[in-house]
Amino acid sequence: MKKQAHDELHKWFAPYIELSEKFDAATEPSEQEEIYQEFKKMFLQFNIYFE
């Protein structure tokens, strides 16, 4: 992975880690569902920019 791609991956990955921690702390199913939907959006975005 080249420098720019590596940097861009970090821009995506840092919010992913934060969202993962938020999901781990969530206790209500509705909150977990909301976070899950955010994960789905993040992976759609990931698939647009990364192979």
C-alpha cells in the first residue's frame, strides 16, 4: 500500500475504532441497531475507495 492510500485508510479506520468501542458499550438493542447501520455505511464507503 502506497503512502497516500495508507494515510486515507487511517482516516477511515480511526472512526471505525471509535464506532466499535461505542457498539461494545451499547446496552440497548435500538442503540446497537443504530450503530450497526453506521457500520454498514462505513463499509459501503470503504468498498468505494479501497480494493
